[in-house]
Amino acid sequence: MDIVKLSAVEIKEKILKNELSATEVVKAHLNRIEEIDKDINAFISINKEGALEAAEKVDEKIKNGEELGALGGIPIALKDNIVTKDTKTTCGSKMLENYRSPYDATVVEKIKAQDGIIIGKTNMDEFAMGSSNETSFFGPTRNPVNTNLVPGGSSGGSAAAVKAEEVALALGTDTGGSTRQPAAYCDIVGIKPSYGLVSRYGVVSLANTLDTVGVFGRDVSDAALMLSAIVGYDEKDSTSYENPTHLVVEKDLEPTEYIKGMKIGIPREIYLDQIDKRLIGVMDKVIKVFQSLGAKVEEITLPHLEYGLSTYHVISAAEISSNMARFDGLRYGYRAKEYSTLDELYINSRNEAFGDEVKRRILMGTYYLSMGLGREYYEKALKMRTLIIDDFNKAFKDYDIILTPTSPILPFQLGKLKDEPLTKDLTSIFTAPVNLAGLCAMSIPCGYVDGLPVGLQIIGDRFKEMNIIKAGLAFEGGMKNGI
Ligand code: GLN
């Protein structure tokens, strides 16, 4: 049996049935990392001892007949902007190269409490700003599908680790698409939950009103398992949602059963000039799959979708510029060696430790918030955000889910868009509006064109995670059955 090929659900079952020990599972994954990660660079740090210790505890529990948590013995990776006591948390930046948090994020506590095994922390675009994992201080991550390609970003390390079978599950974050887009580029499943469903306590802020923790798995059931283990109200996060959402998936139904009665909307605005024309053919096939499964598919309109990306850009940059102010060379992180005044200490530390992309965002955000321009940019963006939310609210009155491609372009070659940040930004055009409206969405593999994987985005209304999970299960089943 090739342990690393097992899904998270299978690992859990085999451990429960005593067919595998957690220690065997963890060792197999650590070996896999040793063998392949020099080519992928998915990990920034690996907690070998901690993982083996946690595995031993799981095996002990099984031996003593104790009940195992929902993630019992499953190897999991965390994006390196989720704080952990046991390993450093770098955010992919020189600024936090050696930073160690005094506490665990709530999601980390939840994973540990449910017997999940944290293997290590994954590579990412610096401070989660980017779409290709090329802005990391620790060097780029490569896409396991084809190592000449980027894995997407900013959670590219987590997506690559899952695809490369280095772990079964992983957490990322998603502020404008950073879980869904790398899931699409690495040919796996990624879910961005509704804003507030998963605690952000201990997740380093990028843009607070948009940030969410995302999950990765190689199939829908695995991703749903990971999500169900981390949801829930947290008094330490003031934006946490108080009503519990139960994510209970009925297993082994026919694909048609999952989707029975669902109405699906396809926004006509997705057929933009900038979209890779090969994706239009893929969308046509996707629509046919859903129709054959018995769903009703109709064209809808989201009139303000086209402004989503610029709105996201202004709001996220504004929030980023104020969030990044805490990295001042004094409180934590990097401190410049040479300075003679306090101002110089701030300036040199930030100048030496932040990469170009981070500087670009701070400059843009400061500009959008500057006196006199705040009205012109920031306030206008807030108004546009409301219009985008209204568009989705209207659509969800009549439709259960909305479909778009996850990214308007296919995974690109490493280095190809190095000097084209605006083209890279474009990859968030269908994902960022979902964050602006606080909705949930999944990216699910929907085939290949010219050897490149394509992701389908399934968007659901706020706290209607079950709709996207059911639609995902139906689609996955439909594809498998060759519909
Ligand atoms: N790619 C987007 C950006 O660069 C999304 C980032 C994210 O979701 N963290 O802003």
C-alpha cells in the first residue's frame, strides 16, 4: 500500500481499523517530503519531532481504546501565516524570518484537539500578497503538476504540498483568492469559507475585512473534512459568526442525489476580453455535466462584477498599509543594524526586510487613504463593495450556486509574469468579489487543456457551505462516471 496516496478519509478509517498506525502514516509522509521537497519547495519548516510525538499519542489512544478526534492521525500542513508555538511563523518574509509566536492560532488548537498531525509550515507569497508564490523570501514553490509552472498563490506551498502527496490536508488563507487559485493551478480542491465561519485568531492579518482561512484536499470529501474540523464561534475573534453551521455530508449518494433541485447561475459577465478563450470551451462542458446531473442551469447577470478587482485592490491595499505598520523594527521581527535616529530605524528595517510586492501594496494603500484622495478612492470602493454585495444577494434569491472559472488564465511558467504584477493581479478577477461579499466558494478540478489544469469556482451564499460541498460532490462524481 502506498500510504501517501491515501486520502485523508481513508487514512482516518485505516487508523481506526488498526490497519495502519499514525506513526507509519507520519513517517511515510516525512519520507515523501525528504524525497521530493527539494524540487517543490513547498515547506519553510518541518516539525519532524513534534509530528512523530503527536502520532505516538494517537497510537496510544487507539491502543487504550480511547475515542479519536475527527482528524485522527491525518498529516496536515499549515500556511506560514498561521501562528504556532512549536515552529516559527515567517509569513514568507525576511521581516519574520526567525519569528516565533508565544501562542497557537485557534485553528491550530482545533486541529491538535482533534488529533490532526501538524507536519510543518508552508511557503507562501510574502505576507500573502501575490498569486504565484514567487514573492516569497524563501524562494518560489514549484507546481507538482509540472515544475516549470507556478503553483499559484499566495497559499501555493499548501496547495503544492497536498498535490505532491507530502500531506493529505492543508490550511491556507484566502483574502482575494489565495486558496482557490492555487487549488486550481495545482489540480486539487480548495474551499474558502464564508467570512466569520472560521476563527482568524492567530492568523496574521492581510486585509481584515476580507481575510479567511481556507482548506485544501485532493478531493471534496477531504476538503470538507478539514473545514468541518475548524469551523465554529470563537470569542477571541470579534468577527466570528455566532450561529454554528453544521457541515454534515451524507456519504456515498449518487451524484444526482447531491444536486437534486439545485438551480445554478452562470454570470454572463465572465466572458471577458481578458479570459483565456480555451476556458470558454471548458465552461460549456461543465454546464453540460451539471445539466446531465439534473440541475437547472441559467445565465444570470452580476452587473458590477467587472469592478470587483479594482474595488478589491483599493480596499485590500488600504487595509494592508495600516496592518503592515506594526512591522516597525521595534516590536518584533527584523531590525536594521545601522541607524542613527528612530526614523532611520523604522525606515531601514522596513526597507531591508520587505520585498518589492509588499512595498508596492503599502505605497498604494497609503496613497488611497491619503488626505483628499480617500474620498476619491477608498470611499468609492466601499460604495462599489455594497453594489457588488447587492448583485450577489439578488442572484442568491433565485439560485443556489453560481459558477465561474476560478482563474481567467491558466497556470503560467515560473518567472514569466515576474515584471507584470497587474497581469498576476488579474488572476483574482473571479475570486476577489467573493471575498468582498463574504461568501463561500470552492475551486474544484474540471479537467486539463493543453496539459494545464483548470479549476471551476462554485460560489455559495453566506454560510451555505453545504450547497457548494454538495455541488462539488455531484460534479466530482459526475466527472468520475464520465458524464
Ligand atoms: N492574489 C491576491 C492578491 O495578491 C489574493 C491574495 C490573497 O488572497 N491573500 O492580493
